[in-house]
Amino acid sequence: MQKRPMDDAVSRCGRLESEMGISLDNEYEADGGQSIINRLTYTREDQRQGRPAPAGLSIPPGANIYNAVASLRSAARKYFEFCGADT
């Protein structure tokens, strides 16, 4: 992974931990991160229905919630993949 995308992913992971009050390390140890990935599910149908972002996430007004949540979920997945690289 290139430096800029890596820095972005690290920043998003920090945001997840801060906003959701979690530790990605603890989430990984508990279930490989699956429960937090499940919490970060926001579908196109959710978007069409105008549903709010998953609990704990602060999405700026006017931002595309679907894209914002997908970006955070992707960063979490990359982190969990990184955690699994040691095993």
C-alpha cells in the first residue's frame, strides 16, 4: 500500500475508535473484527430510505453517508487484514 492511502486508512481507523468508543485491537481479538464490520453496514437502500448513519458515527451534514461509511468500513477491513498478517 502506498503511503497516502495508508495514512488515510490509519486516520479513518483512529476516527472509528474515537467516535464509536472502541478499540480495533479488541474488536480483532474478540471476533476478527466481524462485529464492527457488521455495525458498519449501510446499503444503497438505507441511503434511498434516508436512514441515519450507523450509531456512533458523526457524518457531516450534506455528506454522502453511503460513501463515508464504506470508506470507514474499508479502513477497518484493511486494519484487520494487517492484524492477520502476523499470524
